[in-house]
Amino acid sequence: MSDQEEEYEGEEEVEEEEEVEEEPEPEAEPEPEPEPEPEPEPEPEPEQAKPKPKFIPSTYEQPKYEGDEDVEARFGQIADKRRQKDLQELEQFIKKHFEKREKEEEELQLLIVRREKRKAEMADKEAARKEKERERVAEEKARLMKQREEEERKRKEEDDRKKKLANVNLHIGGYLSRLEGKEKGPSKRQLAQEAKRKKILARVKPLPDLSTMSDYELREKAQELQDRLKFSEEELYDMKEKVQRQVYDMDRLRTTINEAMGKFNKPGTAGGAQRGRVAGKFGK
């Protein structure tokens, strides 16, 4: 550094010290004035639409280098090969799709043919089954009718045999009764018993051969016998009631006769003897 510069710097330092010494004293601060009321802010004006920038086509041209044409040709060949490969794959996919579709249609046609064939077979089997069922029902009806005719024939033969036997017994009984009648004559009790026996023989029917009857016929026969037994029990009950009523009427009649005979006849007379005779006839 030169001497002039050192002197110049020394002068500047002296001037700065003088300036520091000459600083005035601080004055008293004035009182603050009242702040004015804030004015209302003006409403912002609507912004106008900014104009869109216009598209300016670029005039930049890519520089061409040596070998670019070979690269483009190579890329073109690769793209052509890829397009050809995609086209071949698409053709193969379409071909496989149509082949699969044709195969599915053939299988569907086979299923339809099988279903129609099975349907026809089932219809034939059902018709044959119905025909067999009709034949079986007809045979069963014919068998039952024949069996009933045979039973009816046997029943008639049995009835004729019983009638003939009854007639023979009747003739024999009549002949014997006539022979006895010449000596003594049949009593009323014997005649009543003979009539009762004939009535029972006429009502009793022999049982058919149960070994030749089917289950249905056995059930019908059992039901018929049960109905006959029920009817017989009801008839027996009615007969017992009738006998009891007759006994009761006879007792009342005997009491009435005895009272009448005792009222009009004195005890110990012929009326008393007659009363005892009547009581002995109808009484105990």
C-alpha cells in the first residue's frame, strides 16, 4: 500500500470521529396524532379472461444422421413381422373358435337325437306297461267272474241238495207222523220244533272253499259273515225283548184275571178253585 493511501485512510478516520462528536442531542418526541378511520376498500374488479396463447407450429427439423434410414427400415421390418404374427394368431384363434363351435353344435345335435330317442323308448315302454295292466285287469275280472259263477253254481247245487233232503225228511216225517197220528198224533211242540228246524236249514248256508279265494274275496266274505252275525245278534236281541214283553203281558193278564175272579167270588168257593187253576196254568 502506498503512503498516499495510508494518509487518505487516516483522514477518513478523523472525519468519522468528528461526525460522531457532532451528533445533536435527541429531541422530545411529539405526541402521536389520532389515527384516521380506515376507508372502505374498493371492490375488486372482475378479472378479464386472459387470451389463450396461439399454437405456433415448430419449424424444428430433426437432423438426419448416417444410418438412420437403415434403422427405420429395420424397425419397419420388425413392425411388419409383428403385424403378420398378430394376424396369424388372430386367424388361428378364429379358426379354433369356429372349430369349437362346430363341435359343440354337433354334440348338441347328438344330445337332441338321444333325448328324442329316449323319449320315444319311454313312450313305448309306458304304452306297453299300460297295455299289460289292462290285460291283467281284464284277466283278473274274468277270473273273479268265473269264480263267482262257480261259487253261485255250487251254492245253488247245495241249496237244491238241502231242499231235496228237507223234502225227503218232510215226507219221512209226515209219513211217520201219520203213522204216529193214527196211534197218538203229533203234539204242538213237535210241530213247532220241526218248523224251526226247517227254517234254520233254509237260512244256514255252507261256506265256500276258502283255499280257492283271493285276499279281496276273503275280505268280502269275512265282511259278509260279520254283517250276518250282527244281523243275527240284533234279531236275537229283538226276540228276547219280545219274549220278555210277552211274559210281562202274561203276568199282568194273570194278575188282572185273578183280581177279577177274587172280587166277584168268595174265598173257598168254586171261584177260588178256578182261580187256583188259572194261576196254575199261567203261573209258576
